[in-house]
Amino acid sequence: MDVSRFVWHAYRLAYRSASLLACVLALAACAAKTSTTVFPQSNPKKQDTCPAARIENKFIVQWEDGRVTLHEDENADRFIARFVEPHLQQIKHVEFDRVIRVSQAFGTTETATDHWGQDMSEAAAVWSQGIEGEGVRVGVVDQGMDYTHPQIQPRLAVNDAEFNGKPGVDDDANGFVDDIYGWDFYSNGPTPVLGTDVESSSHGTHVAGIIAADHSTGPIQGMAPKAQLVASAFLSAGGQDP
């Protein structure tokens, strides 16, 4: 018996079987994608954790190539028929857009020198090694921030082209006029317009302070005190998105 020929034929058979199995699995995977699998919230049998907050005629689409887009239609059924089904193989996930609100704030006693979070995370051990977030920009996607706050102002990422440019002119040609410290996507204008109103930017200022409050200008210790902050407001003063 020619053992080498036997081994060769066995190898070819195994290779063909593996190739066939791979094709079957690939076809099965493609066949498994349906409008329900990519848009599970459209299934009335699937319980929504927060149905009251969703916007019934707005949909967020995540594409297979990584893009995320927002779409409107009359309702979910029409959107599935007119958009999801025709683009099914290119779509990774669909969900309802939602109304987002900041939770009600409650007053507490002043704890300016309470650094429990920093102590428990042993942040000082990292700071002592010179790791303080230098060179990192952090976007604060919230209500905007009080850009005049003494512990926030030194940490702002300034758009020099707009800061040194002409008011009312898109000096850096990025599509946003006078975006010196960021942008207010809720009101579609420069973030400082929102930031000067302390009440409307209190939550964003709080978050910004946790991230990067400057240690040398006040009592709060930001976790990354050398990082730069970019304000990106998307909520109103009442904590509601558009």
C-alpha cells in the first residue's frame, strides 16, 4: 500500500471538508442577520428597560464600518421597511434615540477638602511618578462648563486660531464659528455662551473638576490635573437633550 498517496488523499478530503464547513458557517451567519437581530428594540416581546425615554421616530444606526448616524421616520416599522432592510448587511446595530436628563441635584454639606476618591484609588502614587495627564485632551460631553472657574480655566484646551481670530468668523475653517473652548451642540453655538451661566453649566463644571481640576489654584484635586479639557455641551440647563 502506498502510504504517501493515502495520506495525501486524506489531507485533500479534510481540507475540502473544512472549506465546505467554513462556507456553510459563513452563509449561516449571513442568513442569521435580520431586522430583528440588528434592531432588537423593535421586537415588542423584548422588554425595554426604559421605554418612556425613547423617541419613537428617531433611530441611531451603527454601521459595520464603524460609522454612527441618526435617522428619522414615521415609526419603527416604516424605518425598518424603508431603511434597515435595504441596508441590512451593512448595518451592525439599530436602537431608538432617547431623551436624556440629568438627575435632580441635592444639596450637601461642603466637602471641598474631602479627597476620598483620590485616596481610595491611590491617585497620589501615580502623580508622584509624574503621570498627571499631560498631553491628553478630555472631552466633557455634558452641560458645558464654567470656563471662568479658577480650577478649570488653567486646564482648558484653547483653540488658538479662534481665540486670536475675528469674532463671527470661522478662522480655522472647521465648520464651527468662535469655538474657542469647545461647542454647545444644544444651542448650536460657542460653549462660552452656556459656560458663563453658572447654573446651566454646574453639572459639567463638576464633572470637569473631577477630571482635571488644577491642584495649584484651589482645594479640589482633579484626577488628571495636567490634562486639557474640551467642552462639548449637549444638554440644556434643565438637563434635557434636544
